[in-house]
Amino acid sequence: FVHESARGTGLADDLLEAAYECARDQDLPVDRIALDVGMKNERAASVYQREGFEPWGELVARGLG
């Protein structure tokens, strides 16, 4: 989540780069990062698409209540 006051500043790109670096530094057999974004969150979807993320499967969830 990027606070509204920080949107458009490049912070999302910096956070994603930090996540990539952290994932690469792990001694785990990791070859991708997966995330989820709300269908109506077009701004976030645009950031992820620009970063090279592509649709990958479909997530199904159920509430705990």
C-alpha cells in the first residue's frame, strides 16, 4: 500500500525493487514473485503491468466468518 500523499513519486517502484532484491537474496528456490490486486484497483494494476507482472492463474478465497 502506498499512501495517497506518496503516489506518483516513484515509491511503488522503489518498494517493488526492494522486494525483488530481498527475494533474490533468500537461499530459497524462488523464481517469481506473485501478488494480488483488486480488480478495480486500476492504478496498482498499471504499476504492476509496467513492472512486467502478467496474469498468472486465478485466486479464489473464502472468508473465515
